[in-house]
Amino acid sequence: MDNKKKNFDFVMRHYQQGKFDTQKALRTLFPDTHRRFSILKVAAVVAALAIISAMVLMRERTIRLAAGQEMAVFMLPDSSRITLAPHATVAYKKRDCRTLHLTGKAYFEVKHDEVHPFIVEGSTAHVRVLGTKFQVEDSEREAIVSVTQGRVSLAGLLLAQGQCGVMRRGGKPQLQEATDLQLSTIWATQQWHFDNTPLSEVLRQMTQYYGKRFTTTNPEKRLTGDFDAKDMQLMVDIIEQTLETKINVNP
């Protein structure tokens, strides 16, 4: 009681109208409390900074690959190869390049690994493989997967070489007739492959791809071989020499 009376007398003795310093009075009345409050504030700031630093360090770095106006080719750390169509992108965590997110269209040549499956996810697509070659065209409306080598799982639907699957948003994957599979992927592979194919079919595909009209007087002949799609004239010359025929090229 004596201490309280002394403190009250102190306040009344120093009080002046409009000039009462409450902070100074509190420091005088409770010096230890003010010091402890300052220490707690500093400790709280230090703790917050430590938490933020830990979150930044723990956050995984995301690798993003993108194609501009033209297609782009990238090699992943596991030696898998990705060909992106114009404006397409893929993203993956630095520690796991075999699980990635796709926007747009891409052609994949996946390094085989039985322990670590290769997973492609998109707005609609969910593709899982071990090692193969396939194309994924993903949009918010649907995903189309075309397999050129090996086998692929599209949300549980198994697709083999030469097959194509489609999955519409909110629906189940379905097998789709793979018409002109080579034409749909040649933009990425840049390779023609024919196996005892009628020359009429070869020229039909070339006409559709190059935008020129190819004709011959021997459409019944058959062609087997692989050709570089980047050199149209060389391909025509080789076919003419191999099949001993004449191919006419018109705009």
C-alpha cells in the first residue's frame, strides 16, 4: 500500500494539464514490463523472418520451357526429348523432370525408366508412360493423344503404337480412329516413314503436308523407306530413282 501511495503521489506531483506523458509514466511505474515488451517484439520479428526464409528455401524451383512463334526442341535432364508446337509450354519441378504440366501441343520421346514413370498433365490430359514416343494435344475442352511407338495410358485407357485416344473435359477417355497419324506428328518428327505403302497414298500425304499437288502415272507402285521431311525435292528425286517413275509437282 505504501508503494502504491508513493506512485500515486509521484503522478499527481508531475501532472500538468495537456502535458501528461503516459509512456514516460508507464516506464516509471513499470520499468520491467516495458523492457520485456520490447524484447518480445524483437523476438517476434526475428521468428517471422526465420519462417519466411525457411519457406523460400523449401519452395521447389519450377523449370518452365516455352516455344515462341516457331516450334522448339528441348532435352530434359533424364535425356527425354520434347518438341513443343508454337506457343506451347511445359513446366516441371527441378527435382522431378518426369512429372510435368503441358499447355498446348507437344511431341515426346521419353527415355525408358521402369522405376520412374513419365507423367504429362494438362487442363484435360493425364498421360502416364515408361518410355515411348507420343504426341499430346491438350486444351481446356479436350486432350488428344497419338502414339507412334510403345504404349501410353490416357487416364487408364491403354493406347498402343498407331492408336489415338481422346478425352473430353469431364468425360472418360475413348479410343479414336487414328487417321493420318503420321501427318499429325510429322511437324515434330520431321521424318517420313513408309512401309510397302502405295505410291498414291504417299503422294496424297505429301500433297496435304507440303501444300503442293503431287501426281504420277504409276500410282500402284509401293514405297518403303524413311525420308527427311525438311527436303521435299530430295525426297521426290529419291522416290523417282527408287521406283523408276516420274512425279509431277504442281502449286
